Amino acid sequence: MTTGTSDKEHPLVSVIVPVYKVERFLDECVAGLVAQTYRNLEILLVDDGSPDRCPAMCDAWAAKDERIRVIHKANGGLSDARNAGLAQASGDCIYFVDSDDTVDRRLVERCVTTMVDYAADLVMFQFDTISETGRPLTSAYKHNDYDDIKVMAPVDAIKAQVKAEIDGYFWSFMAAAPIYRDHGFSFPIGRKIEDMARICNVIGESHRVVRIPEVLYHYRMRRGSITGSWNMQLTRDWMQAVDDRESYIDERFPELRTFMRIQQLTFFANLDYETMRQSIVAKFKIDPEDSERIRKRIDTLSRDVADDGGEVPESTKNLIDTLRKSVDGARDGFREMREEWKKLGRGWKEYMRGVLEPGVERDTADPADGDDGREPAAR
């Protein structure tokens, strides 16, 4: 069929690629899209005011392939770039790609075929990780822990996402365009963790979700770790993303309200523990008021779960009790403790340098690791 037209079995797929300071990786990413075995594509390269060679590289690709369109815009961040692509996408299906990653050349075909075969409007798949140089890395994502095709109702997929059995990466699924267009969808501008904030909005407006046990996407782990650059603003963005997710689910799936509160309680209890633990290893600059805000949220969720008649898992109860005893008892000396954590952090890093030989690149990738500028896993 003619590229740009569509029918039920050959929908036009809009691939949206935000582009910013990725000149080292852009050609490999776009080459993988151009080489897709499924040909009925429009590829939208959204130049988000990139200050390097990326704008010219995008234009060069558009000159070589008529399916590619370039959107040049002032820098506004990942969410703004994605929104700009959505506004101009004309396809029957929408797929997002990060411009420093690579895709299997069968990705779109496998998603379209699965949609047709199962009458699905959202198809998820597995992914792996690669190094900056493209070398395969070992990773262990719960998202990939299945071996058979899984057909799910939206409510079950949402529960799996909240329980971190489905990751929130928007590049890990393809969805029918009406899910976005008919529900006023947009990514939150000016915040990180936008995937987590909106993943359930997409799942919840689908009719049938199918997960296929095929690795079709290669997520590039670039140098550095998200823990090394983490700050409390990022933690606030995490909290806001979780709040957004909860608000949507409360309104759209009220039967999940108690389930959500128990899951949220566990999430924030672990988050408070992690902020303290990582203060040692990553030298967080935690303000007492920020830690207090998390504690208050834990207390509120505990009351809400009790009011709903829900039961908090014993493991979560124990964690909360431990947090209250250890944190509340030290609240007055929090700033002094932070200085001690900094010292411990320096000692920990020296210890780790002795364990991991200097200059040797590690061959494993942990799901919590990110990269310079890339965001952490959205769970």
C-alpha cells in the first residue's frame, strides 16, 4: 500500500522522537526507524532547540526519507517536545522513541500484527540495556519477567504497573492514537518523571492490553548514575508523579482506591528509607522540611488505608515503625546528621573504589541506574 495511507490491517504509525544534545547517537536511532520492516510510518523528529549538530542532522534525514518530518522548536524539555510531536502526529497509532536508544527493526511490525491479531489497542514488549558503545549489558527488570503472551484488561494492567510489574517507559509500548487524542492527553511540562505521571492515563483509556515476550528495544545506559545527581527536587517530582497517577486512578477506577493507597504507602515508606540510605552513598542534600513532608504523607496514607478498611502488609508496617523510631528520634539533630552522612559518603566511595578497580567499566546495569541527563526508571 502507499505510505501515508492506512486501513484496519495497515495503520499509519506515527513515531515521535524528541531530539536534544544526542548527536553521537541520533544517526543510529533514526537508521533503526527508517529500516523498520513495517513501512507505513511517519517519523517526527522534534528538535527541542538542540544547541549541537542535531538540527542539521534531522534535516539531512528528512531530505533522505519522505516519511520523516522535522519539528524545530525552542527548548522546552522532554514533555514539551513530546507534546509538540503529538500535536502534529496524524497516524492511527502512536509510538515514542528516545533519541539515544536503538530499536529492533521488527518493533513496529510486531506491535501492529499483535494489535490486529488480538483486537488490542495497546501492545507492550520487553527491552534490554546497552552501553554507550552499544555493547549488551546485563539487567534485571521486573517488566521483563514473563515468557508467554499476556492479554490483560486495563484495570489489571494498571494494578501491575502500580506494583512495578510494568515499567512506565513510554517507549516500551505502542498505543492506538485515540487513546491520546480523545482524552485530552498531555505530558506535564517542567517536571521530571513524566512517564510515571501519565502511564496509567494511557493504560486506563485502552480497551485491551497485550504484552508480548519479545525484546524489541535497546535502552542505552550512559555514563554516570542517577543517584549521583539526584536531589530533592527530583524526589518532589517523583511524589507529584505518584500523586498524578493516584488522582487519575481514583477518578477513573474508584474500585482500586484502597489498593492504590496501600501501594502508595509502601512506595513512600520505601522512598523515605531510600532518601536516608542514599544520603550516605550519594550525598543527598536533604532539607529537614522535605523529609518531614514525606513522613506526613506516610501518616496520611496510613490513616486513609485504615479508614477504607484496608490492611497494610506486615512488611510495610515494620518498615514504617522502623522509620518512625529512627527518624523521629533524630529529627532535632538532622542537619548535624547530614554532615556525618557526608563524611560516611566519602568513606563509602573510597571503599567502593577499592572494591571496583579504577577505570574498569562494569558489565552490569541496575534498573535504578540512569545517566547524565536521562531520567530514572519510571515505575
